[in-house]
Amino acid sequence: MVGTFKIITMATSIEEKIIDIENDHFYDSGSVNVDGSVLKCWKAGGHGDQTFLQVLQNSCNPGFVKLGQMLGKEKLFSYIEKFGFGNKTGVDLNGEGQGIIFPLDKVGNVELSTTAFGQGVSVTPIQQVTAVSAVVNNGYLYKPYIVKSIAEKETNTIIKETEKNLVRKVISNETSAIMRHALESVVAKGGGKAAYIEGYRVGGKTGTAQKVQNGRYLVGNYIMSFMAVIPSNDPEAVLYLAIDNPKNTALLSSYTTTPIARRILLDIIDALDIKEQKEGMEKDLEWTDKIMYEVPNVVGKNVKDAKKLLSNFTVEYSGTGEKVVSQSPDANTKLEDRGTVRLLLE
């Protein structure tokens, strides 16, 4: 389950103060040798010099190997246990698995290194959602549940209601705030760009896990995943999306899961009535992205001046006067290049 597990390693590293995520650097040459095992980055030749924030944005395996080595096995595995991995969450569903984590006495340098970026461990989706919810929820780990309440059919009287059950506090409020910012940066600046939604603060992390059969990794057979948080600054929902062995696609979750996650997140925005925010991170544009411009306020302007201010847009008029009475969309709205602005004239 490479990728999304890196959220846990990064949160642990920040909590233990072994790195300053914005200022400490790591040089990625493309691979790292650990006791004779070569652990590679997904990018041939590596990412070069990066901050540890960029290590997360780029999902750089060698950078997480470094974090695992700096933490040591006792510390890293203690946090893995605190976040609930290796044990059932107690969710109200039958047949819950507990996942597979290396026993501490079997953990050598290689096992420590691969665990740090999520390879060689097996966890369940509900464990991942529960743990990441704790990361962004000021460190509070809650027992998950499916059924909120049971009501009597005729009168709709609540017979049984599930109460919140706090398991433990895993990380500090400060670490949680840093991680919320870091996950938002993954979507705005890193591998999660295809999940970016203009006007909404989305955090997330991609994951690519090679599947195992009979103790061997399968060639070309992966589970692609994406963990999303919305809004990233004040989370209301966590989304976990996984695609088992996708066909006819690049073997990178940034191309497969993130566009689908974006569509689901738009539904979540509607369902929870999540409001737009203006303070989110600007997306680093890629060559496929459409350029966005902020619509200026032209109400009260004459037509000639309004047209100059709206030079990046297609302008449509209603009415025959010389003065703008109203505009759609409103001022400060972001609209793609050559998008249509409608003006009502006096």
C-alpha cells in the first residue's frame, strides 16, 4: 500500500521533530542502497534536491527511506500501532481484517526502510481512513462506525444511537495543522493536481501498491489509490478511492485515481454543502491546464472601459445602454481564458 502510508511516516517525523518539513532538504538520486537492496524512486534519475515537503508532494520513496532510518524501528512502529494498524478498528461490520505488520523482532534495515514508504505492509481501507482522519483531526483517533442510529419504523423514535468513541490522541494539534497544509500542497503542487478543485481546499495523497501472490510481487499488477481530505483546512470528509489492477493506463495513481476522485469530491461538496474559500493554494499549472483569470468588477463602468477590463474573456451584452448595471459571474470569480462574462446594460 505504497503512497497513502507515507502520510503516517511524515506525520510521525514531524511529531518527533526530526525534520522541519519546509526547510530541511533531501537529495534524491533515484535510488538508495540498504544492506544490498536497491530501493528505487518512481522517477528515473530521481528528483534531485528537495525539501521534505516536496518529498511528500513527489511521493519520493528514497526520501521516506531516509525518514524511516532517522526515526528508527521502535519509534516508527510504535506510531504505526498508535494509528491503529495491525489491529481491528472495531467497526460495526462483520469480517474485518487486522492487516499485516512486520513483528518488531523481524524488522531489519530493509524492512524498516520499505515500511516507511508503505511496501511490505498490508492494511485495510477502514484502517487507512481511520488513521488519516486522525492525522487531519488534530490527532484524535476515533473508533469508526457505519450505523449512526436505529429508529422505530412507525414513530421514527430513536431506539439506539452510536456515540463518538475516542480511542486516543496520537499527534499534536500543531503536527496535524502542518499535515493539513502538506496534504493540500500535494494536490496544488504535487502528484494530486488532477484532484484540484478551483475555489475549494482539497488535500490528498496518491498511492501505488504492487500486488503480491504466493509471496512474490506480480508484474504489472497494481492497486492504485488516492486519499483525499476536504476542506483541507477544516476537514468535513475523507475519501479513499482504490482501483484494483487498472488497464490501459500509466502505472501512476496521479493519472488514474485523481480525476475520478475529483468527480466524487464534487458530489461530496454538493452533499455536505461545503462552501467556497478564497484562501486556498494556487495550483501549479501544467501544459494541459486551462489558464484561469479572476473576473474584475465592471458594475458602474461604461461599456468601453468594461470591455478593456474584460479583455481575457468573451463578453455578451443584454440591453442597449452605455453603463453596466450587473454582471455574471460576479467579480472575483475565477473563469477560464475566453470564458463568457454577461453584462446587463442600463
